[in-house]
Amino acid sequence: MTTVSLPPSYCRRIGAAALLVVLADFLFYGQPAGISVFLFAIVLAGAVVATHPAALSNGRVWLRPVALFVALLPLVENVNPLSVLVAIVALAVFALSLAGRLRASLARIAGQLCLFLVSMPFRFARDFLRWRGVARRLGRGRVRLAAVAVWTMPLTLGLVFLALFGAANPVIEHWLSLIDLYALLERIEVGRLIFWLVVLTGVWAFLRPRPPRLIRPILPFAATARSARNPAEGIIFGKAAILRALIVFNALFAVQTALDAAYLWGGVTLPDGLTYAAYAHRGAYPLVVTALLAAAFVLAALRSGSETSRDPSIRRLVYLWVAQNIVLVVSSMLRLDLYVDVYALTYLRIAAFVWMGLVAVGLALIIARIALAKSGEWLLSANLLTLSATLYACCYVNFAALIANYNVDYSFEMTGKGVPLDVWYVRSLGPNALPALGRYFDHQKKTFPDGEAGDGPDAMTELHFRTGKKNWHAWSFRGWRLLRTLDKQRSLANPAVAEPYTPGR
């Protein structure tokens, strides 16, 4: 009868996965998230290296761990969905590169990462079922696991010897009596078993990185040669049609640009009944959508190697139109800035600023692609690189504190103009808004000594925050800085306090 055993590489991966599950249980189960996420990511990266020892023979292999460490640093700053996403993508790139399965261009790497992340939950189950099928075929219906069976005799005899030692040695008998099997069984909860399974499924994908194979890779903006073209298509989307469309579009965009220049920058009085805030709000987001549609038209009309892309007149009109679109996006950002001046700052409005900046950069890259005769794949790679750098930089920005400080500093209560502060919204931003709220309430006490500061809920928020940060699992660099800021703010408000505030005192 044929005996089927696990290959050494599988044994290493199974052992590493089991150890990672144990570590994840210690770091995460029932614990707050903080520096523990960074520590787990570092250990996972070490396990990936251990399961791919052949990759260590590369002389420049040290560049990958350094790049990974830089990508994981946002977890030290603060653990949030964005920093976790950056870490997962970085670990995926690291694992695929060590396994020698990473493509060359950034656009193809992005496609691989998408497929890898989508297939992550199914990788372990697929490998397990494949191995079981192979084992059945080779074993003729009987699966004999030599890697498991080899431990049967040592463990059985070990338990017998342990029982004999317990009967012969009172100290060992006392140690055995301290083991409460029922208590151990009670700690194995259904939720804990599900947590173990989720962790095992996740880490297995990194220990054995295999992106699914597609029959035909699909890249956006890829130029495709067509052997035959529809005559109607050649008329509607031909060179003459595109030339006329660009002339019309440039004229329309010039009107819009002139209106923005007059009302937003030139100081021309708006029509009766229309405020600058309403003018700004009505145009900010539609103009960005307009710019995106313009970009799509340019990419479709000026495909790489097409006849229209080689025409000098069309190229000049495209340059002019894309430049107008960039001005349009900048105008949208100015509109949004005017709207924020009136209605304060929110997460959505910050995201809109970032998004508009990315759209402007994307339009500039379209001009570069046409001028340098680059491919659509180059354009996609450049945009992905810009997006990745932006998201990585955003990991270090404390948006909650930024919003709270802006809304407090430019509120009606602090400056005498603008809109009253939405205290409940600022409170909803969490502990990072506490310093700004402290300055606001201090100002209110000085301005209206008999007024209510309303600092009860904020004191409870600070208490919960300080209590949670006592657990080392929850440590983060941002949280440490916030604690120092709160201590400094407390000492300035009450000079008699000579040491940092401790909850419960």
C-alpha cells in the first residue's frame, strides 16, 4: 500500500501557521489593537522568509525586508483600516516576490494583488482539498499520514511515562493536579475556534502565495489591434469626429473656466439670491465627474499607435483640453474650500480634497503619456504609484485631530465669525479630538464664566482612552503623543498637578 506523507515544505508551512495562530490568539483575542498588529506583521514576515529559504540566496534580498519595514511603519503610528490595508498589501507583495511570482510592471502587479486578496479566504481550503485528492489517488482510497502517524507511538508512550512519573513523584503529581481539563475545555469557545480558523486561513495565503491564474489577463486602457472595424464606428469615432468634438469641448470648458475666474478669483458679484457657499457646493463634485469623463474620452480617442494620436492638431487640442480640466479640478478644490469656510470640515470633505488632487495628477499624467508616447499600461502604473504613495502618506495624518482643530479654531465662538461649533460632531471624532475640545471649553469658561462647559462626556472619553492605553497591546505612537498632549493640557489648566493624570485618582 502506498504511503502518502506531507513534503517538507508543507510541514514547515503547517508548523509556521500553527505558531502564528497561537501568537494571534495571545496578541489579539479579547485584546485591543495597537502595537500588537505591527509585531504580528513582523513575525508573519519572518515566517514567510523561513518558508522560502531559497530566496535568501539573492544578493539584494535585504532590499525587500527594508521596504516591507517601511510599509509597516504606519501600524506603529496608528492602527486603522488604512494602515492595516497598506500592511496587508505590503505583506502580499513581499510574499509573492520571495516566491518568485511577482510580475514586472506595476499595472500587472496591481492585478496580481487584487486576485491574491480576493482568493485569500479560499487558498487554505483549496490546498487542503487538493492534497486530500492526491493522497486518495496515491493511497488507493486509504489516506495514511506518515507525518502524523510517526508521532503516535512517541506521544502514547510519553503519556504512559508521565502517568507513571506522577504516581512515583509527589511533585509531578502536584503539577498534574493543577491542570484543570474542564477549565481548559471551557476556554475553547466557538468564537475562539472561528478566530483561529480565520487567522489560519489568512496566514496560509502568505505562507503559500499562489495567485489564481486567469486565461487571459485584462488590463485597463490596453491597446488592442482590430482586424476589422465597423464603418459606422469609423465615422462616429473617426479622426474628423474627434477633431470637431475637441473644438466643441474646448469652447465649452473655456466658458466654465472664465465663469470660475470671474466669480471665484476675480471677485465679481454673484447674481441675486446666490451665495458663494451655494455656488461652491453646486459645482465641486460635478466638475470632478466632468474631468473624469474628459479623461476617459481622451484615453479612448487617443489610443497608443492610433491615427488620431499622431495628428498634431488633435494633440494640441487635447493638451489644451486636459489643461482646462486641470484648471477645472483646481477650481473645484477652491469651491470646496469656500464651502468648508462656511460649513466647517468633515471626513467626507477631506476625502474630496484628496480625491480632487489625485484626479488633477491623473490628468497631468495623461498629458505625459501622450507627449512621451507611453502605453496605457504605463499610465495605469503611474496612477497606481501615485495612489499608493498618497494612501501611505495618509496613514500618518491624524484626520480626526485635523478636523477638530480646524472646526474649533474657525468656529463662531472662537473667532466671532463663521458657524457655531457642532460640539457633538467633534466629540464623535473620538479621543483625538480631546485637545481641541479642551481649548474650546477653556475659551468658553473665560468668555462666559457662568456658562456650562459641558465637559462631562469628554472626561469619560478621556478616562476610557487612558484606561485602554494601559494595556500594552493597544500602544501606538499616535496614542502616546495624545497622552502627552492631554497631560500637558491638564498641567497648564491646573498648575498644582505635578504629575500626569491617572484615572481613578
